[in-house]
Amino acid sequence: HVKYFWSALEAFSPEQRRAFLKFIWGRNRLPLTEAEWGDATMRVHALETLTPDQHLPVAHTCFFSIEWPKYTSLHIAKAKLSYAITHCAGIDADNTSEARANALADAFAHLEGDGGAASSDAPRGAASSRLARTSSSETDASNV
């Protein structure tokens, strides 16, 4: 079932992928540097149910995680994920005053010569290493 998740995500357009990030993390872009990631790593957990095709995936934006039902086909998985990212995305952490202030501060940090988080020396592959292709059948009730 996790294969269906990755296949659906890989088939999405860049706009749909941004919507997915907003759905699962409350942001429409990935951090640019390793330092901006902090401890964040995306997690995919199984959503245990007897009728998986009747459920939408559940995102936990504070934990950068998704509960993914054990869909019976790629077609159903893509349809459910597409619906969820289009109709169930009420959080936008990129569009808060704090996020905008942090982005502005980061944009000009290199002018201060501190070489901090805004440094362009960070590896470009940092984003892809944080999207963990993991699955767990355990769900944490505190994430709900």
C-alpha cells in the first residue's frame, strides 16, 4: 500500500506536490538547507481500517506525517490523495506573519556575514533525504 502512496505522489504535477506539502506539513515548499530542516522527517503510517477504500488519508501537520489507508489500487490511492490535498488543506504555515518574518530574515542573513542557516553552502539534496520512505502499522493516538 505504501507503493501506491509513492506512485501517486510521483505522478503528481509540481502544483499538486506543493498542495501535498501544504496538506501534510502546512507549507507549500521544502526547506532549502539542512539547517532549516531541523529534526523534521516525513513519516508514512498505516491507517488501519477494514474499509480502506472508503477513507481519506489523514495528515498531521505538526508531525510532518500521514496516515495512509491500505488502498486496494493505485487508481483509488491517487483519487483519494488528490481529493485530500485539494479539499482538506486548511493550514498554511508559510503565510503567517512569523513565517514571512523568518523568510525575510533568512534572505538577508548572508549580508551580516554570519554564515548561518541562510548560507548557500548547504547540500542541495537536503530536501530529498528528509522525505523518509518509511511505513509503520502503529499509529500514535497523541497525533490525532
